[in-house]
Amino acid sequence: MKAHDGMYIDGEWRTAAGPDTIPVVNPADERIIAHVPAGTAEDVDAAVRAARAALPA
């Protein structure tokens, strides 16, 4: 099983702000195949700031 500990925000991989993860489930057999970071409000804010900077009005 793979464990991914980073989030791709603003063109770079960064460690998630919180320790929680979300299991990734294979829909064919319902086995957990990986875990990915559960984004926090801090991660969302960083992603939104990066998106706004990338696409100005």
C-alpha cells in the first residue's frame, strides 16, 4: 500500500498541514490501496491563494 504525504500546491509538493489521511479504495474489490493527506483549512487557503495568483482577474 502506498502512503502519500504531500500535496501539490502552487507548483510544488508540500507536506500537508495536518496529520490526518483519507484512504483510497479500489472500487473493484473495495481494498484500501493508498492513503492521501486530508487537507486542512490551511491547505485549502494556500491552494486558493495559488489559484488566484495564477489566474488574475
